[in-house]
Amino acid sequence: MDLDDLKELSGKLLSLPGRIPERAEQRPSHRKPRRSDAAILRMRVDLEHAKPHIWRRLDVRSDIGLDVFHQVLQGAFGWTDSHLHRFALGGSPFDRNTEQFLCPYDVAEGEDDGTPAKDVTLDETLSEPGDVLQYCYDYGDSWDLIIVLESVIPIVGSAPIAVCIDGRRGAPPEDCGGLRTAADLAEVLEDPAQFDLDEINQALNDPYLQLRDKGADPRLVEILNRLRYTPFGENLVVRLMSLAQSRSEVSPAEKAAAVHPFLWFLDHVGGNGLSLTSAGYLRPDDVTALAAVIPTMADWIGTANRESHTYPVLSFRESVQKLGLIRKHRGRLLLTKAGSSLRDNPDALWRYIARRLPIGKADSMDVPAGLLALAFVASDAAVDPPLGHIAEALSDLGWRHSDRSPVSADAVRWATEDTVRVLENITIGSERLPFSAVAADLARAALLNC
């Protein structure tokens, strides 16, 4: 067969029933560019198909993510974030031609084509007066909200994430079967016409939103949100709110003294690197020199000339490696680009370490366990993180061992080991309780991104 015959045959085959379908068209994008400066977006939010109308007028900061805006809507309508949700531009949240922004569960399931809501800011969806964003909460009861931007107001000074300034009627409660009329809602609400502005604004002053406003690590705030109705969550709220309202009392000189072991080691590795043993360990002279510098060697008994037998030295070197400051290459220990740039800059090194904590792979239990350990160290350096309580919290979050048993305290110890080792080596002089005050400040900086 010549080329023309092959083309004709392939055309006939593609026209047969049951052929492989063409790739679905990509959803259109309706997103706008992010604003260069934050503003207040004044919007009206209506519950679709409610009779009489149930609505809220909100002033919301433009620079928040849709994941945070989801919590604003939950507070404004008195819901408890107990069901799935999604946002959409260009139509309803389940239209094939809309641009969808998905909650974490829908992202994990991968059944819908959309962008994670956490990756989109509010001003990318609402930019000019008249813009419309749609939201569905609880796919069963289908609480559909129509969000219309009314005006854009410059921010003068500071501004909270969200404030409710007006509205009408009480919102339907969770799991009421999709009731929307006044007559139906009278069966589940004491007074469907009641609208309590102070109560709504109190809900919008929720710790979740306050901590996000203070720059708290979003991963930790999400953990808090999921644990908020447990005793552990209540304790965590108290600790985190106390941290958010406090200020660092550690001076630049104290920070430099605290990170001295890390600076010394980076300088010791230097531009040429260190040769390693055939087994990949530090050589005896380097072990002895490093052992004289790191705080965790203070309680060590025995010689310190073999890294494999000197656990504090081994764990310190591995921590520095996992922080991305050094690397192994062809039998040598070398500085990374980050290590080279930070070896003589203690303030920048402090900030770098804070940004890298907790240590762990993004999808591993090390991260949530490390975040919770940091929260305890930051709020009370005098005691070790309560491994048993953290294990219970992780189990409540859905983490399990391979045999489906709840998380154990030993598993938490291993999951937090790298993060804890860094904090144990952040100290000034002999101050350790087991953690120093300066280590607690570093943990706070890691949690609050400061």
C-alpha cells in the first residue's frame, strides 16, 4: 500500500464506532491577573433559590486564597465545614464549561478537572464590579452561593481578612435536607428571619482566620481546622493564638550565637569540601572537631572519633544535609548553593532554617508530626513534645500504620527526629531545658513564617 492508501484506510478506521475518543477539550480559563496591591472586595453573597432571599454583604481582603475564602463563607452562613465544596467561574460549579477550583478531597480523588482552591487567590476570581464567582457546599443539600463583586475599596492601614456589614435572614443549618423557604426553615430554626450581625462577625473572628492573617503556616492551620472540635485541637488553638500574639525577644547577636554550630560546619566543609571514608562517613579528625562544637555532644559519654559510633555528630550532619545545606558527591561532602551563600550570614541562615522546618517529604507523616512538635516547643521549651498526644492527633487526622493500627508514640518519635535534632542544636552556651529559649523562638519563626 502506498501513502495515500494508508491515509484512506486510517480515516475509515477512525470513523468506526467504538474508536478511541478524541481528548476532551480543556476547560476555558476565566481567571484574572492578581492585583499588585491588596484591596477590600465588597461583595454580596446570595443563597440560590432561597425564598425570601438569604444573603450577606461582606468586605473581604483580595489577597487571600480561595481555601481561606471558603472558611469566610462557612462563618458567614454558620456552617461547620463538614462537607465537600468547590468554586467555579463562568457558570455553576458542576458545569462542563466552567473553570473549577477544588477542595482537597476532590483534588485527591482526581475525578474532576480543576485547580486546587488553595492555589488561587480571591482577586483572580473577582476583579471588577459585576464579576461573579459561584460556590457549592455540601453536594447533597447543594448550598449554592452566588457571589457578586459590588466594589473595590483601597486598604488604609491594616484590615482583617473579612467583615460582614449587612445581610438578611438566618441561614439553613447543616444537614437539614436542602430547606430554603421560610415555611420549611421555620421547622428547623427558631426564627428564620433573625439576622445577627455580631454573631456572624464573631464567627469571622475564628482562630483559623486569625492565624492565617498572622502568617501561620497554612499546613498547621489546616491541621488545627480539622482538629478544632477535639480536646487536642482546643489546646492547640490556645498555644498558637498565644504564639501569634507574642513577639520575638531574640536579638541578632543571640541568633548568630545560636546558629554558630551550623555556621562552623559550613565553614569547615568550605569551598573544597571534605573527603569521606569509603563507607561514606566523616573522617575521624572531622568527627572530633565537630563534636567539640555541637551542643548535643554535652551529654555524650565516650570517644568521638568515628561518626557511625557518635550519634550526635551523625544526626547533626544528616540534619544539615536534609536542610539542603550540604550534599554528598563522589566520596566528598560539599556545600550546596544555599550552603555556600549562607556560610557567613547568620541572620539569613536563621531565616533559611526556619523556612525549612519541619524536615520531611511533603506527603509524609513527618510534616504534620513535625508541625505539631514545633508548636509544642515554641509554646513550652521546658518539656519534650507529648509524643502520645501527637500520635492521637495524627490518628484523628487519618494517619495509620501499614496494618491500619493507630499511630504510635514511637512512630511520632521517628517522624519528628530530624526536626527535633535541629532544635536541640540551637542554643546559646549550655542553656537546654530540653530546648533553649532561642530554639523555641526558631520554632515560632518556622510556624509563623517570620
